[in-house]
Amino acid sequence: MTASAGSSVADRTTVSVALGRRGYDIVIATRRLDTWANSLNAWLALRWGMTTSAGKALVVTDRHVARTHADVATESLRQAGWQTERVELEPGEQTKSLAIVSRLYDALVGMKADRRTVVVAVGGGVVGDTAGFAAATYARGLPFVQIPTTLLAHVDSSVGGKVGVNHPQGKNLIGAFHQPLGVFIDTATLDTLPDRDYRCGLAEVVKYGVILDGEFFEYLESHLDGINRREPEVLRHVIARSCRLKADVVEKDEYEVTGLRALLNYGHTFGHAYEALTGYGDLLHGEAVAIGMIHASRLAERLGRIDPSVTQRQLDLLNAIHLPTRLPETCRLELDSVLDRMRLDKKSLGGSIRFVLPTRIGQVELVEAVPVDDVRAVLNGVL
């Protein structure tokens, strides 16, 4: 598979992630979930030269989409000749645990899974991360497909091969890199997505504009009505461009060793700390990231890296798409507790906190050893 900016035919767009033998396609379609197994068969033919679909699939989903999107995806598999089993999980970050992964192992053992059994995740990022980690670690690795059903999963967690679960002391501390066989995105799944969850996905969309593409940020600023009304044409462009931007980074830094992929974590050092300290529930991930982006931008201002207008544009856009830009009054956090959580962040080295900070809209840098007094000053102003 070769990299492409995204090829389109009618209501179907394909973004390719070029990672050699681990490369895969992201298919973005509208109202095509009932035929998605055709894409799976094509992916298997490319990866293994398989021309038949007589295999087994474990469909992992949650109760929010089990009777809707998961039913459609499972029926598509059955119509294509697949033997299927299904596990339905509870929604929420609490599901991302080793106990739930063990439950998925039990299901795989029960269906006598082999290394060509496909794990299919139908749901949001929690389902994808958890099912993906089970696939990465069962029998030293099973093929894995993402069918994300939330905007956050469409543009972020389903792309790039990061899978994992949470530890009580931090988000995503237990995980692996396990690239999917493919990703199938049907924008119609957003029709049933609650408004709060839709807004959370937009936080990651805005992030891509800030860190990688100033023109895309301008597109978001000029298409607020279409974004807020979930217009299909606007959504297809937003999702395809976000996936392309993330794929470009993943292709250059698949295992996060050069520091380039760490740039995708803009806003996450603050945001992950807020999520963990509020128990992975009071703040949804996208809400925490939106707040974290503003706090990271304030830190960049304090360090003299940007002028206030860069932060203001982010504030204006996030407010226009109805995302929070400050911690709610109910979140009473201790400054030292936030700093301790930040030191657990994957970008931290030797106890020193590194931050992704903007230099302008469309460009950020990974900044080493930010003085803790400056971080404290920012936190004092927002906690």
C-alpha cells in the first residue's frame, strides 16, 4: 500500500498508511457499513493472499452501539461467510482494564482462535484500544480491524496502531503498538452520536490544525455551521484530512522514537492529568484535551514562544464548536497532584516534564525541561 492524500469515489474516500508490510487503508464511506466485509476480504487478499473468507471473527463492541452498528457489521461478516462470536462491553474508560482484556482472552480461547482469527472492534476509542490490546497480545498477535463509531475514534484512536488500557495511576500506561489490518469509517455512525461525544471528537480535529496544518485550521474556522450541523460533506473532508495528517506522522515515527509522533500529544500532558485526577469520568477525553490545549498555549505564551493571538484563535474556535476551555467548577484539583500526574506522562524523561507547545497555528515543537516554576504559574492561574 502506498501513501496517498486520499482517493475518492462518490461517497467513499481511501487514505493509505504506508508502513511497508504493516501498511493499511482507512476507508471513509457513508452508509456502507452493511457491505464493509468486502473491504475486509480485500485487505486479507493483500496481506495474506487469501481469496476466501472462511475464517473466524471476534466482534468486540459496547452496549451503546451493540444493537445498531455492531449488528450491521456482524451481519455483513456473516453474509460474507465468516463465523462470528461477539463480546459486549460496558461503555466508559473504566472498561480499559486488564480484567476486561482477560475476558476477551477467554472469548478467544472459547472460540479456538488461531492467528488468522480477526478481532473486529466496533465502537469508540475505549473499545478499539481494549480490543486492540487483546489482539496484540493473544497468541503473540492477531489481525485486528477498527470500525470506529465516534468522531474521536474516527480521527484519532483508530489510526496509528496504539492500543492499550489504563492503570489506576495513569491513562494508557499499559499498551503496545499493533497496526490494524484496516480501518472502516462510516460517517453515518455519527448520526446516532450524542452531542457531547461529537464535540469531544472535534477537539482532536482542532488539534491537527494547530500542530500540522494552518490551512486546515482556517477551514475549520470558515465551516463552523457545517461542523455544528454535522453536514456529511464537511465531515468527510474533516475526517479524511485528519486521518491523512495523523498518517503522515505515523509513517515517519511509527513507534514514537524520533519525537515526531509525540507532537500529536498537544494538549494531552495537561489533559491526561486532568482525566486521571477526575477519575476518567467527570471530564471526557476530548474535553480534557480542549482544556489542555489552551493551558499548553498559555504556557507557550509565558515562555515567550507565541503571542496571545495564537491562544485567542484556539479559544474562539473551541468556543464556537461548544468545547470547554477551562476546568469546570466541580473539578477541584491540587497543583502538586497535577504535577505528579504529568511526570507519569509518556513524554516525560527522568522526572522532567516535556511539553508540546505551539510556535504558530500549524506548527508545534517538543520542548524539553520546561521550568517547573513556569508550569506552576500557569496551573496557579487555571486551577
